[in-house]
Amino acid sequence: MEFNYNQETVFCGAQMEAVRWMERHPEVFGPCSAREEVLAELETDEALFVEYQRLSQGLKEEFLHFCMGVNGMRITYDPMFKFVFDPGTKPERLEEFISLCLGEKVKILQVIPNESGRLTEGGSLLVMDILVRLLSGALVNVEIQRVGYLFPGARCACYSSDLLMRQYSQVREEKRRAGERFSYHDIKRVYTIVLIQKSTAEFHRCP
């Protein structure tokens, strides 16, 4: 995207306003540092500086901006999202997020292993980012995807289908052990929530 003068002025103004806001809240973001200060600090740790030098120019700038207090970490980075919304340590964060997405208050009952079973011999495994079971019995899968076109609707359907198969197998086994008859009415809802950093045109066609 090309910015004209007015757009660039607005962009820089918004960024500077964000920096000023961070400066007013050092208890949250820490003190802002100048570029030269950050580089000098990096050079005092030889091993860390070597790792920094291996980064691409884009990642170097992003790292420096984070250390300077210009930008925060991107929540759409997979490790960062999983750290912030880890249901094992901070379930209330994920509960609030899912509640806002679904428009109803939810409670996490358990964290489920994110790797599915093989549907066929030699079949591939479906690995999900965060998978939890709600108190209602519903399964919720939360996915992080920076590149929108790598997670089309067809892929969402596969992930949701996998959730149904997991629930079907579990509920059927629970009924068998209890000596009760299985019914498809025992199957609860499943949700696949995908956070995309830059969504493609197909998503913008949906309200």
C-alpha cells in the first residue's frame, strides 16, 4: 500500500500518540529507551547480540521498537497469544474472550490435548492451537493465523468436523460405561474461532 502525505501524517501522528500514552504509563510498559541505548545494551551480551544479528532487517526493527517502547508484541503471534491466553494458568482471560465472541457467559471445564487421533491408519494428525471444553459441554478451538489465505473456510470446516468427531467418540464411550443408550442429542455445540492478522477478501464479504 502506498501512503500519500496526508495518510502518512495521520499514521505517524497515531504512532506518536501511542508512544506518548506509553510514556505516561511506565508502570505498565516500562521506561521508553532510545535506539542507541537499546543497541548498546544488546552489545553488552555477546550471545544475545549474535542472535539479534541473525534476524532479518524487518525483525530487527520490530525487536528494537519493542525494546524502545514504540510498539508492543503482536497478539497474533502464536507464542504470544498462547502465553497471554494460556487456559492452564489464566483461564479467566480465555473465558472472557470466548464469552465476548459467543455473546454469552462461558466457563472452561477442562483443557483438552490439542492433537487429534488418526481417523485412518497412516492418516495425518490435526493439531489445534488452543482447545477447551466448556461447562456446557461445548468444545471451543481458538486458532491464530497471521496469513489469512492459509486458513480458508474449507479448513475451518475440517477443524469443526474434527471437534465433532472427538465429542462423538467421548460421549459415546461415556454412555457405554454408564450403561446408557447413546443419542445424537447428547452431542453439544462446537466452535472454531480463528484470529487472522490480515484477512482476505472472502472474509470481508461476510458481515
